[in-house]
Amino acid sequence: MTVLANKTGEHIPKGIDSRKSPAIRTLAEAKSGNFDHEFLQEEIANERKIIAVLQHEASHGTNPDMKEWAGKMVATRQEELQKAEALMK
């Protein structure tokens, strides 16, 4: 992914700024019994957003390398979503 980002001129952040992420603050404050459930809810929501962005890029992107990469990543992210959803049951 770094190679592709460099090729397209995009920047990949080195980390997450927890001060700017309500989800991280919520998880940091979660009680131990609720943490797993809240984490999975956040993970599922994020995977759905990622899949939507990847599908849009694969269908409507203008950079052929990005379109190809996004198309390949959709299946991987869908597998991760299925795993997270299975853990919620």
C-alpha cells in the first residue's frame, strides 16, 4: 500500500490521533464488560465504510492502479466484516 500511495502522491498517516477520534475515546472509557461489544460495533461500522469506499473507487476511480487495488481489496474487507459480524452473534 505504501508503494501505491507513493506512486499516486498520497500520504499515509503514521498513526491515529486519539484526540480526534470519538470512537477511540469511547473505547478507552468503556467498562471491561462492554469493551468487546463496543469494539466490534465500531469495527463492523468501519468495515462497511471501507467496503463502500473501495467499491466506489473500483467502479468510478480515475487511476487504473488504484481501481485495480480497490477491486482486489473489496473481497478481503468483506471477509473481515463477516468475521466481525460472526463474533457479534
